[in-house]
Amino acid sequence: MSITIHIYYTGNEPGAAAAFAAEMERRGIAERIRQEPGNLQYAYFSPLQDASTVLLIDSWLDQAALDQHHASPMMAEIAALRERYDLHMKVERFVSAEAERGDEQFIRQ
């Protein structure tokens, strides 16, 4: 069972969320997270219909891996950057299902 979290970052200033994501990459924080045990994906995206928002897709092998990440010193670095860019967050959490989904016929490989 994997866990995927969507975090929508939106700033009060134009470009704040994009600048935050760029700094996470530039400072190597995002790459360090990608190297943590149990991390499956850590990637930023920009919604075409909302230039002021950046979406982070963050996936983990299980809750234990996510808990370990949340307990890491990197969380303080991330929180400081969020504060610096005055970001607001909307969070969605998804847990993978073990059963077959039945939608394979709609997925083009």
C-alpha cells in the first residue's frame, strides 16, 4: 500500500510558489527527499489554468516511511522556506488500493 500526497502551494505574491519550488530544487532539498528510504516520487508541476499555484506530488512506500520523513530535520528547512515565500497549502491524500482497478482498458501503454 503506497501513499500519495498532492500539495497545492499558492502564494500571495505572483510567482512565489514557483520560486519556492525552484529553491527547493536549487538547494538540493528536493533531491535529498527523493533519496530518503521509501520515497517513490517527489515532483513539482505547474497547473496550466493557475499560474500562481505549484502542485507537489509526493509518494511514499508506506506510512512508516512518510512518518520518518516528517521526523527528519529537512522538515524545518521546508517549513522555513514555506514561511519565507508566504505559501498557503491545500493537501489531498491518496492510499493505493490492493485490488485491481479495472480501468486498464483505458490506459494506453
